Amino acid sequence: MTKKLIDIDEAQLARAGEVLGAATMKETVNQALTEVIALAQRRDHVRRLTTMNGLDLDDDAVMSDAWR
């Protein structure tokens, strides 16, 4: 890990800490970063499921074997 000097909105930091249940500024920031990454992954999964891009879930031959 590296130390960074940044300006952070105190009210937003406090609210994020409450939402995340974080006890410290460091914990709040690290949990927030983890949540942003997880959100991006969930959005990607939703996009793939709604477009079926790269998935074979709409292939009847594949799905018929899935329920055996």
C-alpha cells in the first residue's frame, strides 16, 4: 500500500462510513473502492445476461443438458 495525500469531502466521507459501517477513514475508503469494483462487475454481468453476449443460456441444446 502507498500513502496518498488527497482532498476528501468530509460530509461524503462521513456518510459513506455510515453506509458501509466503517470505523475509520482508511476502512471507509478501502471498502468504498471494493464496492465500486463489485458494482462494475455486477453491471457487466447484467449487461451480459440482458444481451446474452458470450453466453449460451439461450441455446436449447445446451440448456436441455443442464437439467439432467
